[in-house]
Amino acid sequence: MGFCMGFRQAWICFFFTLLLIPGLGVQASVPRNKGVGVVLGEPTGLTAKFWNSQDRAVDAGIAFSFDRFVFLYSDYLFHFKSISGIRPYAGIGGGLLISSGNKKGRYFDEQDGAFGLGVRIPLGAEWFIPDAPFGIFAELVPGIGLVPGTYGFFQGGVGARFYLE
């Protein structure tokens, strides 16, 4: 649950991505109900999304650094009406950071445990490529760490998913 980029740079990247997406095509519906893909940013890793209905979904992900940590997260997402083919969303979720014990870094020291737990509030948007089972998304995720101590964190990324079924 780190802070990879500055707050201002994250917002600029997020809005720049949203400005580029509408020119690529328009489609408001969900192409399929299960998606798998990658997310680049903080965290960088694998992502999955499972739609419960036309406006609700659960996403989950795993990110890792081989010698430092594994980060697992899941969020419940509420999607809003499409704006120029983009489906904005907001949600609530949680994250679990498990340290390898090596190079514990900013969230762990020798007296802290080997894991961290926090609450995430994802704010983002997804664009579904017309006539293709792909979605491209961007999100910003403020949050609060609860274990091993209370601290604020900020995550964000861009990614793509391939939708199955």
C-alpha cells in the first residue's frame, strides 16, 4: 500500500487517460460478466472483475514484489450511467499487505508484524471497447491503513481486462 507517485501527478495521469478514452468509441453496456487482466501503477499486478448486475461489480487483485511483499485487495463497486461511453464508478474495499521480512520498507519495521490491513475507496472509470471483449480502466484509490498502525495511503493505476463468458 505505497505511495508511488505524487498526488498531483496521479490526478493529471487519471484525467489525461479519461480524456483520451472517449475518442476511441462508445459503448455503455457490460460486454461479459467476468474479466481478467493487468493493472499498472500502485499496485502493479493482476486484476479480476465479476459483475453482479448492470451497475454492481466486485473486483480483486494481487500484486507482488518478489523480495518484499504480496498485496491482495478486493472492492465492491457501484457503477454510474455512461458518460461518452465511459462508466464511472466508486466503491469500498480492503487490502492485505504481507511482508516477506526482507527490506520491510515504509509500512513495516522490525517491531511491526508481517502484515498490514487497510480500507480502500476506489474512484475510477472503465471504457468497454466496442464489439470486443476488452475493457480499459483508470482509478485513484485513497485509503487508510489500520494495521500495523493508522496511516493514510494513496494508490492509482491504469489497466485492461479481457472479459470471458
